Amino acid sequence: MAINNWLGVQTEVLKRIHDRTWKPGEIIPRETDLAYEFGCARVTVNRALRALADKGVLDRKRKVGTTVALYPTSKATLKIPLIRKEIQDLGTTYNYKLIRQSTNQTPNEKRLLTHFSINDNLIYIEAIHTSDGKPFVIENRFINQKIVPNFKNQQFEENSPNEWLLANIPYTHGEINFAATNCSVDISTLLDINPGDAVFQVERTTFDKEEVITNVLLTYHKDYRLKASL
């Protein structure tokens, strides 16, 4: 058997795991042995096994070897969505409306003080994104003026901060929280639903190393459904 790329090695390894040639908890052959069998370089085997370990299919430990995971895990990958594209992908017409924009805000909410300092100056933006003219999501966003100093000069009557930030400000990592809540009177008015209706919220914070770039709370219409791939 000759396999000349790591994807081919990965496919063969998965095949042996699925057909129980290699059973859960069992140590698989060493990289050198697999490289000899597949007729490829050891580095090719190493890359394939690392990829499968990242997916939770294999467990790799020094001085022990590589074993088939007893309890394989699937990892969901979530990308920061461009709201306009998310709506257009539904086959509907996108629109956006800026409700309020202000500068030199202080983080006066408990959830904000988890990330920002009380002395930070923040830009606040409230906006609504619509799908075929119907409310889709409300965007409540705080942006660190220290990290994005030119942001306060941006005007968002036409384009959303979601779109501007993704295009202009790189981030190193982020945190995401999901919650269901009963909407307030103000939120229900914007979303055109009844006060107290259950809605889905996503709170997302993005960082540049240790510094917070932005914290956004997205409140979706009660008919929204989140989709992710495993």
C-alpha cells in the first residue's frame, strides 16, 4: 500500500478505527511502522495522527503512544458571522438601522466589568438588523476606544459595526456565551414580539492578546434557530 499524503493516511486510519481493526482504547502502531507500511515519510503520518487527535478521535501521550479514544469527542467550530451574509444566505433581503451611537461610555454593567476596567472609555452602539423588513437581531455593542482609537470617527448609519470590525480589526481569540431569556418591553418593541417572550442571546467578547476589543450582546427574534457543524 502506497499513500503519499497525510489526508490519505488519515482516511486509512479512520477506516481501521471504524471497522474495529483498531478498537477503542487500543494502542495503534508506531509512526515509523505506519510510515513503512504506507510507503510515506514519518512526518506525513505524524500530521495525520495530530489532525485526528485534534478532532478527539485519537489520544496521544508521550512514552505511551497513540491510542484510539475510548470516548471520541466532536468539536463544534463557530465562526464570527457577518450578519448581513447570514441573512442573505437565508434567501432574504438584508437591511440595517442604527438606533444609537455614543462615545466615552463607562462599563456600568456587571457583565462588562468582567472584561473591561471601570476606567475604560467605550463606544456604545445599538442597532437592528432585519430580514425581508422583519426584525432579525438587535446588536448592543461596546468597543474599547483604546484598542480601536479611530472607531469613534466612523459613522454607522449605512454600514454595521459588525461588518467594519471583521474587515478592519484582527483578533487573537474570543469568548462566547449563549442564553435564553425573557425579553424586556424595550426589546420586545424592537423585535415586534410580546414582552416576556423567550428569545435567544449570544454574548461575544473578542480580544487582541490580553486586551478586549469589543463586547457585543446579540438578541435574536424568537423564531431564530442556531446552526453549527460538528
